[in-house]
Amino acid sequence: MSDNANVVEQHGCIVCGKVYNLLVEYAPNGQLIDCTVTSPGGRRVPDAHWPLVACNKHTPTEIETALARHYPGKASEDPEDD
């Protein structure tokens, strides 16, 4: 049995691209378990599959717009939309 892997990665803000350091934990099969923003001024954007980050200065609306731009169709995956 393998242990989870903790990796320091750099990711850009989903809105403006400013780079932040993240401590990301992956399961042995490569699936994302959790992540933490370790650079000041950034916050995690919750996502089950990707380690995402946004600047603290961005509004929730700006973040949602950026997510829709980067991951089109994600909002339509809601089962109530069928």
C-alpha cells in the first residue's frame, strides 16, 4: 500500500493569473485529495478534480465567471438542469 503524496506546486489565479504556491495532496492513484494555498494573498477555489486558486481581492462573481470561461459546461452538469 502506498502513501499519499504531498507536492508543492505553482498555480495561477483563475481570474488574473498571479502565481501562488500550493501544497497539494494526491492519493496513490493520482486523484486530488486536498490542497492549501501557502502564499499570502490567495485562497483555494473548491474543486473536486483540480487544485485551483484565486486572489483574495477577487469577488465570488469574478471567480464564477472565470471558472465558466475555463471550464465551459461545468455549471450545466447540475442534475436539476436535465
